[in-house]
Amino acid sequence: DPRGLSRLLLAGAPLSSPSVLMSGLELLAQLDTRQALQAFRGPQLHLFGGLDGLVPAEAAGDLLALLPDVEIGLIEQASHAFLLEDPHGV
């Protein structure tokens, strides 16, 4: 139930002003984790949501070009919060 999930997330979210939230998104937009991903020596599984507005599923191709041995999964009808939306489906 998307509305129920929205209410649950809003109830647990800290009270932050829109400008603080935008600053956080701007910081995430500049974050570059490529070096850390390349340095990690364990197995990697990266899941993408087909409806994710923050990390588009198209980024999977770039990730595979950087790290050809990683495993990629796509949950087509999921957004960025797919673990909250359907934890048993993952």
C-alpha cells in the first residue's frame, strides 16, 4: 500500500526543512564511490529499481563497465525504497 508506506515513512522521518533535504540530495549527486567499489574485494550484488528516480536503472551499464564481475539485479516495478516497498520480493 503506497499511501500506508508514505505515512509510515513520514512519521519516522526527522523534521527537516526542504533546503536541508535539497542540500543532502546535492551532496549525493556529487558523491563518487567508484574508487571504494573498485577497492572492495568481496562479492558485490547491486540491485536497481526500474522506477527509481534517484539512481536510474540505466546506471547498471556504467557499473558493469567499471566492475565487470559484479552481479546486477533489476526490480522493474520498484522505486528507490524497494526494500521498504516489498521486502519479501527481494
